[in-house]
Amino acid sequence: MALKKYNKDLSFVKHGWTGNELNDKGLFTNIYGDDVKGFRDVWRTLRNPSPLSKLKNGQQSSLRWKTIEDISNKTQNAIIPLGHASFIIDINGIRLLIDPVIAPNRVMKRYTKVPFHVPDLNNVDYLLLSHNHRDHIDKKSIIQVCKHNPEAIILTGLEIGKQLRRWGIKNQIQEAGWYQRFQTSEQIDIDFLPSHHWSRRWLTDTNINLWGSFMLQDKISGKNIYFSSDSGYQAHFKGIGKDYNIHVAMIGVGAYEPQWFMGSAHTSPTDALKAFKDLRAKQWIPMHYGTFDLSQEPIFYPEKVLKEQHRDELDRILWMSIGDRVTF
């Protein structure tokens, strides 16, 4: 019998699900199998780059940007993009901060500005961390956010708390397996759901931490917001679409070239559109592009593909505008 892991203090939200199954090495695995690339694959991409890489010279972000004038205001139900996969989401006066990469970073050049001063963001109630890749869990950003929000509760996947404790984070941490519900306010429910991805921060820690997506549920209005995190296109999107009535879905469209290398971990614009239809969401926010240069397509290219190749779907897209409030 395969070993399974879950948080015994949290409830399951899917009938028949009994925990995340581990592989024969005791590591976390995807529902539909793993495709973790190695150094030989990286070398192949360097020797045979995508033709799109030629368009990256002098690239600029296509994302709009403005300063958040009153970062303290969380009274209006809104989604506030911060670039890449970082978001503030205010629901019923409760502030959620997802995957913040907002501190100065020498490793990853940011092509857009952070729309506020980090010390001013001091009213976060829940810090949601989807998986242990550096463009989602940034050490400097997490330390600064927790310094200014010591009462914020961290919601994340199994085994990630150990990493945070090594950084000196003292905030309360809840770790969940897939299809488990975090313990939160009576006004919202937050479920940790699958994504088709992987985890690695160093050379020797592949898949020792769990990755996943979040369903945010407003118990007053009944509206659900889905954060897909990083994910390749798989059948879990259709399953989630059957389980929840989704008002807005945030789905990645960038870091997908070359597709033979990236496709198992990130959705391209075309695959993201398939995921959006599988989720049966009313509207979607394309994310995971325009802020960091992580692959071989230009950072502006995902938006270009959607606008030129999928014009019939544009009326349901809420384009990221950094610092703006998308109300719901």
C-alpha cells in the first residue's frame, strides 16, 4: 500500500480522497505522473533555443502599472495584481497575499515596479504560498512581509513550513495536502487543490515539498476565486471546474518556451485557454508573465498571442494592471 501524507488537523473537501500519495522514493508526485527535467534537458534547450528567443532583445513589459495610493484600505472586495503570480485579494475586510515576490532581487530582474513600499503593507491576514520555487516563495520578500505582519497566518503545502522556520519565520503556519481546507475566518473558506507541477529550491530537494493551487471562497457572496499557481495542462482543471462554481480564475500564460521543456510545468496561452474552459470560470486573469524573464519567449509575448490568436475569448479576460483593483 502506497504511503500517503496529509494534515490530520484539516478536513478533506473531496469525497474519497485520503491524502497525497508518495512515490517509491517517499517524494510527492503528480496525479498524472511526473516529468521533472534534468541537466541534460537544460543543455538541450541552450543548444537548441526557441525561435522566439530572438525577439527578447530590448524587451519591455506589456503590463500596465500604477501606484496604490492607499495600501491600507481593504474594505472593498478586490483582486490587486502585483506582477507575475503575486496578488493581494481582499474579501470581506480580510486581506490575502499570494506568492509575494516584492523585495529587491539581484537574481531575477523585475521588469515592472512594485506598486507600494513593502513596510506599508502591514495589514495582511493570510499569506498564501503555493510552492517552493523562487519566483513564488522569495526569501527576502517573505521575511519582510512577516516582519511587518507578525500576526498573518501562513497557508501553504505540506513540508514547506520547515523551510520557512529555517529563515526565522515565527508566524503561525498551516500546511495542507491536496483537497484539504485550511482553518480560516468564518467569512471565507480556502481549499488547497492540485496542480501539475514540481518543487525544487536546491539541487537535492526535488519534490520534498508539496505544490498546489488555491480556491478562495467568499461565504457571504458565494463567489469563488481560483488561483491555479504553476501547472501544466492536465485533467485536474476539469475536475476542479466540476467541483466549484468559479467566478474568476487566475491562470498562468508565461514561461512556456520551449514547450517540450516547459509544457509539463506551465500552461502556454493556448493551454491556459483550454484550462479556463475546463474550469468553466466566468472570467479569467492571465498571470505569470510580463514581470520576470524565466524562459525563452519574450515577457510580452503571452499577451500578444492571446490578443492575436484568441480574439473570440478577449471579452472574458481581465488583463493584469499592476496596482489596480479588480472588483468582484
